[in-house]
Amino acid sequence: MPLKMTMPHMEQTIRFKEIRGFFLIYFSLCLLLALVLFLPQYLAQRRSFFLQMETIQREEVGIHKAVMADMFSSITSDLMVLAHQQSLDRFIEKGDSVDLQPFGSLALSMARHKMAYDQIRFIDHRGMERIRIQSTGDAAFQVPLENLQNKAHRYYVEETRKLPLDCVYISPLDLNVENHIVERPFNPMLRIATPLYNTAGQYRGLVILNYKGKYFLERMRHTTPRRVIPINPHLINRKGYWLLSDQPEMEWGFMVKERSNFTFQNRFPQAWEKAIAHGESGQVMTQKGLFSFTTFYPVRECSTFLKQGSPDFKATFMEGPDPLTWKIIYHTPRANIQAGLRSQNFRLVFMLILFIGVGTLVSWVAARHVVIRRKDRRLHKRFFILKDGLLQSTRLHSGSLDLEKMLTQVLESTKDLIKARYAAIGLTGDGEEIIEFFSVGFSLDTRQAIPRCPPRFGLIRALLQEKKSILVKDMTRDPRFQGFPHTHPPMNSFLGTPIFYKNRLLGAIYLSNSEYPKGFTSQDLQLMEVFAAHIAVEINTMQLYRQIKQANEVLEERVITRTQSLSQANDQLKQEILHREKVDKALYKSEARFRSTFQQAAVGIAHVSPEGKFIRINERLCQIWGYGLRELIQKNFQEITHSEDLNADLDLVQQVIDGKISRYSMEKRYISKNGYPVWCNLTVSLLRNSDGTPRYFISVVEDISQRKKAEERLLSAKIEAEKANIAKSNFLASMGHELRTPLNAVIGFSEVLLDQFFGPLNPQQAEYVNDILHSGRHLLTLINDILDLSKVEAGWMRFLPVPTPLDSVMGESLKTIGPMIKEKQIRLIRDLPKEFSKIHLHSDPVKLKQIFNHLLSNAAKFTPKGGTITITGKIVSDVCLPSNMALKDTPLPDSLRTCTQPGVPGVEICIRDTGTGLTSGHSDKIFESFFQVEGGISDKSPGTGLGLSLARRFVEMHKGRIWVHSDGLGKGSCFYFTIPLALDEESLHPEEQLSKTQKESKQ
């Protein structure tokens, strides 16, 4: 290549060579290789897809054929159970209408249990309905006698009458017709009947079941598993009319005149003529799609299924010259098949495109390398060694898949070959902003100080915006020398060129500080341009590699996801088959358990007639009463009921019969076989006939003899404990004087000694006497509390109410507790309404003061040093209801349920502290005698555990209430109590005092 050849001309020549290489290499080799590799794979995948479609449709047809056979066998079994019912046999022989009632009850129970039956009927030999069970919605009922009809001329009655004994008639599936008009909305109906004969061989009637056809049609429509390719189920009769279609408006053409042209033959003539019309089963592919079908003969299939499942089954099925025939068809439209094929071929097409793309890329890169090598050989001889080394270095590093490593090594080679101090390359993104930057020649500290991606200023900006090479011999004189960070080393010369690939800017490469005194030359610039064109290919190749790698990862994820979905679909099909098997086994076990429940129950169960006679008895009841089954079945419950419990039991029985109550439970005594009474818990309900008359009682009997004995022992122990407690309280109440007298002497003489009436005391003696005095007073308080509590429990505590000023009593209590508050530096706040200073309570002043003393001392004891005690109050309209809303939303504790005077107004006092607080479990226990909260300050403060208990009892004497509220440990407590404004008729009425107080407060 001539030395002065420009880069645009070189690019045009290279582009022409690449296009030529693309046609020569790609179309001759790549297409041929792709054809050889992918055509067999495509054909094999297509065959596998159609084979899978055919297998799935065959399995669905077989499954639904078996389901329909099972359905017909279940209906036939129900029919034969009803036909051989014992009471119906008696009616056929004797003609007594009473014998029809058990049959009606059994039929009603069956209709309620299996809502698929529209009607269950017994029609006598004259064609008159004698029993008809009708289902409407989710309910079933027996039609009254006056609404029964004569069905003698109905086709199913006439056809069934022709059959011999134990033969079954199955009608065609058609729509229900009333008064020669098809019922709307459509109500498909299938009728199955059997004739009844007496022992003389005379025809006496028939039992017929009207099965709702929509149950198994909807089951067939909706039980088809959801697959990737939808499959449409069809059910047609022998003439090709639809009983079930993917388009409901085409169904029942043989009964609806305006749909008479809607037949399978008209819609799918090719499939009908080729296979479905003449074949028993098979598959056929037409222009409309894939069809799988089988022929279902309800009578024949039902007979075969029942004989295989129950060899002793006696019923036979009669078929006429024109047997009932259905076709079960599953259809996959061609559009769905094509969509499935497209989905299956997506992976193959993607791999083909990827293969062609990679081949194209390889061919293009190879052609371009050949062109570049040819162009490079024409460079001037004096640059031959330099050029050869540069390209050799580039080819050496271009094989690396690490872009950063490759570019760093290329920069090192370029810097060494062109003899520059620093070299750098920046890669741009879609917005032509530098997103990756690589440099060499800098020390580690300098590289860390330079930004990773420098901003676009000065020479770098000119390179990217002007998109042409720049050669600067002295950068200090160039006005574009700006934008470099201050941490960048000094630079004198600059050589830079943009990197293009097919007119797309990939970045820029530049060198600085040439090792030659004259700086970079034009030959260096031309060499840089050639090198930039070559490195552009490598950068683009690396970027394509990244994209291909990402696309390959996405493809692998899709393949894995598709494989997992297919595996999950297969597992779901297996689980569904296993689930159906489990359901069948569970149904069989459930029926067996139902039969054995009565006999194996853990409690006694009996069916008792309205007269009291035992009808059925289980083994457990015989064990409870000690009788044998034959002995007990001959008795009635009146004979074995204890005489003291009989009248109450009979009264309850009569209330159940009269309909006043539906059931009852009671504890009563029965007389066992050995003559001893047996305590039992009896639960009785009544089962009525369809006309409302009593049928029999269901009695559940539980032996509670051991529980009764335990209750008697507990009652005796309770009585003894109460006697002991009363004796203790009487003893303590009577011993008050004997306990206080010596203690008062100890306290009095200690006070005398402290006052030093008999001479001075040294400090140690004064300390000991002071300890004696404090201990004596504490013991006196304890004894007083215990004696007060004992007096209350013994009923000796006197209650002397007088008009008492509330403010005065509260002030005295505060003086009493003042030293303790002052000692602990507790802040006391009285936040009371002004009217409280004028309120007089009709109360016992001593008891009221003790209430304040106990609550205030308790608050001071549990409040830490420097804490706060707040006293608030209000007038309430009802002393028995909480005034704060939070308490109204929660259940009342036991302390609030002692209020005996609801609806009376009074005052509510709250004493709030900032002490240790309470847990939710202590709200009721804290008012119990001798209960103390553990932990915190309470461990350091002495107490008796009786103060709050006495406060509660004194409040209850005033007919008020007391309770506590706390938000938790460490959040303080608030003790509330209420005192009524009046206690009896002689005092001022509470309403008048409340009104008077409110008026005074307003004034």
C-alpha cells in the first residue's frame, strides 16, 4: 500500500473485499454445512411432535371412555340398590302404602348425597307416580302426593314394562321436554329404569332415575388437562349430532329445529367420511386438523364394566335393533398444530440463525484479515519492521477473550513500537460517551489519581466530535490542550486517532510524549490509522463475542425452562393418574368406615323409637349398662332409668317431639344389670319422616361415673377448706387485743427511750432503739392488716357511713404518706376538678382514708427516687363501667365484676405512678391477699401483700369498684377506684347530688 494512502480509501477497499469474501465463503460452505446438519434434525423433530400429539389424543379418548363407563355403572348400581330395597319388596307383595316411606327416605338421602339426579321415582303398574324425589339447585325434596302425575304413556315407561326381571333400560341422552316444548335453558337428561315383579311374576311397577346429563358433559368439557396445544372434546350421537361441542350453539341439533343443520358431517366432512362414520375407533389427519375417536355403547360398556368389577351382579341390559351409540372425539385444529410446530422449531431455527451468524462472522473476520495483510505489505520499506512488529503484537493478543487484558497488552506494544511515554484508549457507548478507559505508562499512584473515564474536554473531545486524527508536536501551544486532570503527568507531544468500524465510532486511541526530540511524525500518524482500523475489528469482535455469549446464556436458560416445563407436565399427568387411584381407594375405605362407625364408636349409640323401645344398639352401650345385646333390645329406656331422673328426661323428650327444641343434653343415672346406678351424659336428637312425624331418636350416651366421683371428692375437700379458713379468720379476729397489747408496749417504751426521759443514750443505743421502734410499727401495721382482713372475711368488720368531705380525707392521707414521698424526692401532682373540694361522700371515713393510704403508699413504694405520683379524678355517671375507651374494648378483669350497684353516679379517682409497671397477667392477681410482684424496687421495700387486697375489700364495702391499668414493665401503673355519691334511700339521691355539684362547678 502506498504510504500516503488515506484511511477512507483503505476502508472502502476493505469493505469491497469483505463483501466478496462473504459470497465466496458463506454461500458455498456455510449454507451447505447448515443444510447437512439441520435438515435431518428438523425432520426428526417434526415426526416426534406428531407422534406425541397422536399418543396424547389416544390417551384422552381412552380415559374419558373409561370415565363414562364408570358413570353408567355407578348409576346402575344406585338403581339396583333402590329396586331391591326391602320395604319396596314388601309393598310389591302386599301393596301397603306405609312400606313406601322407607323407600322415599332412602331415595331422598341418595338425591341429597348425589346431586346429579334430577328425579328419583317409583311408578306403579298403572303408570302412576307413587314416589317422586325432585332436585332443585343444591336441595332435594319429596313431591307431595297431590302433585304426582300419571306417566303411563311415556316412552320410557312403555319400554321398561317390556323388560323381564332385573333388566335395565337406558334411554337416549336428550333434552327435557315439558308440554311438547324443549325446556330452556337446556336440561340434558338420561333415564335409567328397571321393572319390578312380585313373586307371582306379575308386573308391579318400575324404579327410574333421571340423571342430569350436564354433569358428565361438563366433566368431559372441563377435565381435559390444560396442555401447551389445546385439544377440543366432542361427543356426538350415531347420526352425527352434537351432544357436546367446542361451540355450544351447535349442540342438540336433533331436538332444536333451528340447529338441525349443525352436524359433525357438515362441519368436518372429510374426517367424517374417511374414518369416523364407519370406524369403531382410530385417528385421522385432515385439512381441519387431527381427530382421535372411539365408539361408546352405553349399554354394552356398562354391562361389561359391571361384570368385570362385580361378577355376582345379577342385572342384565337389553339392547334393541337400534343400539344406543355415541362417538367420543378429540380434535386438535390445524392452526393449533402449526402453532405447536412453530414453538417446537423455535430452538432449531434459533440455533440455525446462530450458526449462520457465527459462520458469517468467521468468514468476514478471515476475509478482512487477508485484506489487511495485503494492504500492509505495500507500506514503505523503512516502516516494514515497525509495522510487522506492531501487527504481530496485535495478532498475538487478539486471541484473548478478556477485552481489558487484550487492550492493555496492545497499548504496551504500541507504546514500545512507536516509542511513546504514555498510551491510552477509550471505548464509547451509544451516546459517544467514554464508558471504558485503559492506559499504560503511568505509575500505580498516578493511575489511581487519574479518573477511570475522563470527561470529554480539549483534545479528547476534538477526537470524538471531529472524528479525525490529530497530531500535535507541542501541546503547550495548542489551544485545545485542556481538560486533562491536574494529576496527569506533563505532556509535550500528542498523537491520536478515532477508532471506526463501518462508520460506527468505537472510541479513540492516543499516544503522548514521544521519545524522539522532534515528536511524532506523519508516518507515525499513518501507522496509527492503519493500526486503529485493525484494532477496531478486534474490538468489534470482542463486543460480538460478548453479545453471542449473552445470547447463548439466554438460549440455554430457555432450553432449561422448556425442558423443566415438559418434565413438570409429565409429572402432573402421573400425579393425576395416581390421584384418581387414591380417590377410588379412599372412597372404598370411606364406605367401609361409614358402615363400621356405629359399632366401633367410643361412646354408646342407640336408635330409640318414639315409645322408648330400643331399635339399634352398639357394643359400647352394652358395656356401659352391663346388658347383652338381646337383653337390651327387649327393653325400653324407661325401665333402666333411675326413678329420680325419669320425669325430667320424659319432659325433654316431649319438648323435642313437640318441636320446641331440636335436641337436648342432660346428666342422668341409669340402672345397670347388677342394680347399681351409672352416671351418664345423654345427648338426644330426633330424626323425622318426610311428613314431619317422629321416626326414631338418636341417643349418644357417655359414661361419666368417674368424673362424678371426682366431683364429689372435690366438693368435700372444698367444704373442709372453707371451714378451716373460717376458723382461722375467727381466731385471728378474736386475738386482736392479745396481739396488739404487748406490741403497743414495745412501741411505747421505745418512743420513751428515744425521747430520753430516763437519761441520754449513746449513738449506738439510739440506733438500736430506733430499729426496735420501726420494726414494731411495721409489725403493728402487718398485724392490723391481717386482723382487718380476717374481720372482713369473718364478717366482723363494721361499716359506718357518714357524710365525709372527699378533699379532707385525701389531705389527711397525703400528710401520712408525706415523709416517704419527701425521703424519696418524689414529685406529687394533684390534678383534680374544682368541684371535688365541695363533694361529700356518704362513706366510712376510716375505710376511705385506708383506701387512700394503701394506694398512695403502694405508689410511693414502687416509684423510684425522683419519680412522679399523679392524682386525678372525675365524676362518672356509672360507677360500674370503665370511663376510658381503651378499657371498654377489652374484657373486664375479675376486679371489675364485683360492682353491686350499676347505674349509680359517683367519683372516679386515679393514682398514677412512674414505677416498675405490671405485666398483663398481674392485673387481677395483684389484688389477692399476700401477692407481691417480684423484681425491681419491690425487692428493696418491705410489704405485707395485704394493702391492695384490703383496699379492694373496702371499696367493695362502699359498693364501688377498683382496678389497675399498666402498659407494661417499666411504664408505671395507674390504680382506679370509684365510690358512689350515695349508698341508700335515706341519703341524698345520687342524681340530685351530681346535678347540684355540676351546677356549683359551672357557677
